[in-house]
Amino acid sequence: MASEGRINVRLATQVLLLQLVIVALTLIIAFGLFANFSRQRLKVDTGIRAMDIAHAVASAPEVLTDISRYNAAPLTPTPALVDELAAGPLQNIASLVEQRTGALFVVITNAHGIRLAHPDRDKLGREVRTYPARVLAGHDEVLEQSGSLGRSIRANIPVLEPGSDRVVGMVSVGISTKEARERWVRNLRVLGGLGGVTLLIGVVGLVGLGRRWGGLTLGLRSAEMTELARSQFAGNALGEGVVMVDTSGKTTFVNEEACRLLGIDNKAGRRIEEIGFTPRVLGMLEAADGIPALATVGERIVVVSARPVSRDGRELGTVLVTRDRTDVELLTRQLDAVQAMSAVLRAQRHEFANRLHLLNGLLRGGHVEEALQYLEELLGSGPLGSSLPGIDSIGDAYLQAFLAAKAAAAREAGVRLKIGENTWVSGRLALPVDVTTVVGNLLDNAIDAARSSDNAIKEVEVELLQDGSTLHATVADSGDGVAPDFVEQLFTEGETTKPDSGIPGGRGIGLALSRQISRALGGDLWLASLGNTELRLQGAEFIARLPGVMVEEAQ
């Protein structure tokens, strides 16, 4: 919209008008300069022409001989003298030169400035109006003057006695400025035509350039482009990473947050395959379906979404928006662990309440012996021994509660969670969130695999072994194993054999995230077995090595 009192014109139109004004002014100035130069040039050429004619007349032998006759005594313009001069050889030569050269006049004088030849008979024998002292002193001169015959450019030269420097007379040749002016006007007409053609070509070119510029600027007005530039500068202050890509796959804008979150550089004009995107992020950018998804980049967990951008039906490219979810995911994992412990505590509370109710009933009924025997059995079994055998080999209460919660979740899915016979963890967890994330992902995948398989045995076995500060975790299941052709994509973000969950971020990030955490700790996570039908647990087996996650309890 146009602001009050101000016309808001598209930038392309403003540039076109400015260029037209510049071209027009340039042509006008050039025309003026050329016109002035042409005028001066014609004046100089006319003066040179008049000078050449005058030298030719002054060097004629008849002129030299006849002038000398009129220098002996003073001349009086009597009718006899005028008749003599009008019929004399000097007048004949002057008239002939005027006819052949087109000169306005050819005037010949003696050494005293008395006209011996002149186009006007009445001027013969009389002194010139302006005494030619400079010429009669032996110097040439070219002047533009107005005389009795009109305005002219005239050349005045002395006539010298042969073999000496003595001045015996003067020859003055004048060429009308009208002729020079006509030549100048003809030149200006030619120049004006060329200028008009040049201006027309310039206008056509500028219109084409304006259309091209309008296409490049998307028809935006200057105020809109200013706001767009401000918005782009403001993009660096956003808490989200923004990457803009044109239709050719080259970056046009990368803000600082995107560089930080995605580990890329912000140099514009590079192809998206060259700036350091992870395969997961690159695939989402190329898909540009607008669906947000989780991705791991280095030690960060980000939410990435890409959408195509268009204006007036014209595709402009793609914009990728990235948000940091590392802290959120960390809190989520901590909350999952707390919820797992809470679930175990509720189960324990329910179990202990049932046992106390039974014990209370025995005592109220007077069955003291039976109550004592039941109490001894409770003290011998422990609170979790009956629900998850082998858990006593784990000394960390946090890890015990976590495994008990996973066992409860497995039972709800119809799967039995078993602790391996080689399990031994004597210390406590130093990094409980990292451990529960890695082991929890492995257990969740194993439980899903066992539950969805057609095998009669629905079982998952987890074996934990502490070696100093390192924890070794092995998880095996009774599922169908991993297909050989899927091994290469197993730890790739976004790759999964599970159905779509419908949750933003989708599937296919658990194993990639677990391996990333393991390697960030200096360890690793790998597939130890695709599956073996000869074993009781014939499904896949994963092993994780997690250094620095355990601390030995002081004795």
C-alpha cells in the first residue's frame, strides 16, 4: 500500500525511470557538447578555407604587379579611378575567385588600405572601414565580423613584395556565416536522428532490463524489499536455525543459529550437498514435506522441518527451520526414568500392602506361627526378587528400578524380561540418563521385536557387566532378527522397519541416538548377531560399551 502523500512504486520501475532519466540527460549533454564542438570546428574550417583562398589570390603575379602601381601616389576616389579599378585586372581576379569559390567577397587594397577590388563598385577607391594596421604590419588574421555585405568569417593577409618583407597591399576573403550555419544545422539534424535512435534502443534495452529486474526482485516495491532485508537481518537474532535454498539447490541465506545447530558454514551460493548437512537433514530438505522430525547432529538433538516457498505461483525454493531439542530430550529422558521408578514404587506399594493385609489377617485370627513363617519368607525373598530374578546382582538402586519398570512394561506386552546370568554391577551410575537412554532403547526395540514375532518364546535377555568405570550391556531377543539387506541402514536416522507411529519426528532415531551417545562417551554400540535360529533366543543381539558411566561405591 502507498503511504499517505507518497507513491509506492515498484523498485524495478524506479530503477527503470532513473536509468531513463540518466540516459536522456547523457544524450542531451552529449548533444550540446557535440553541437558546440561542431560549431567551433566549422568556424575553424571556414577560417582555414578563407585563408587558403586569400593566400592563393595574394600570390598571383597579376595581383603583385597591379597593386604596386597604386602605391606610388595617394589615390582619390574620382569617377575615372573608380571606372579604372572596376574594369581593371584586380577586380576581374576578385570577381572570378568569388564565383569559383563561393566566397561572400574578395577585397584587395594597397599598402594604405585603399580598396582596389570590391564587390560593391561604390566602395572602390575608398579606404576600408577598419584600418588593418596588424595586417599591413605583416601579420595574418582570421575574424568573424559583420560588414556591409553581412556577417562573415574573413581572412586578412598581407601582400608582400617578391623577394622582401615589404607589405604592398592586403587581400581580405570573407565567407558568409550563413553557409557555415547551414552546414552546422545539417550536422545537428544527423546527430539528432542518431541520438533519437540511440535513445529508442536505450529505452527498449532498459524496458527489457526492467522486466528482468522485476523478475529477480519478484515485483517487490522498495519498501517491501527494505522490510525483507530487515527481516533477513533479524533472522540472525532468532532462536531457530533458518536455511534458505533456491530452486537450483544453492543456499541463499544461513543464519548463525543454523550454523551452530547443524554444524554448517554460512557461505551463501554453495550447493546443499557441500555445506555439511547430515544425511538425515539433507534428505528432509530435499523432501520438503513440511513434517517436523527429530535428527541428531553431533551431540545435539534437533527438530527439523522443510517447506517449499512460492510467490504468485512461482517456485522460489525451500526454507529449512531447525529447533534445538537437546535440553528437552534430556529432560524427557530424565522424566522417563523418574516415571519408571515411580511405576516400580507403586507396584512395590501395592505388593507390600497385599502382604501386610495377609499378615494382619493371620495375626488377628490368632495364627501366630503361620504369620511368623510368612514373615520369614518375606524377609528371605526381598521386595523385587520374585518379580525379576537376578536383579540382586545389580547394586545401583536407580538401575534396579529402571529394569523393574522395563520388566513390567514387557509383561504388559506379553514378553518376559530376563537378566543374564553373567550380570554383575557393583557400583552406582555416574551418568544414569545416558545409560538408561542407551539400554532403554535397546530393550524397547527388543521387546517390540519379541512381541511382534511368530515365535512361541517371547523373551528378552539383558546382561550388564561392570568393568571399572565401564559398563558393558548386551541385549538379545527372541524376535525374527535383522534382515541382511537392512544392516547398512540399521543405525541411520529415519531408517526403520517399524510402522509409522504418527508422532512428529517419527521412528528411526533410537538406535542412531544410542550409538551417538555411546561414541560420545568413548565407547560404541554395534550389532553382534543378526539372528540365529539354532539358539533359544534366535533374534538379534546388540552390545553397547559405555566408558565412564560407573562409580565404585566406597566400602
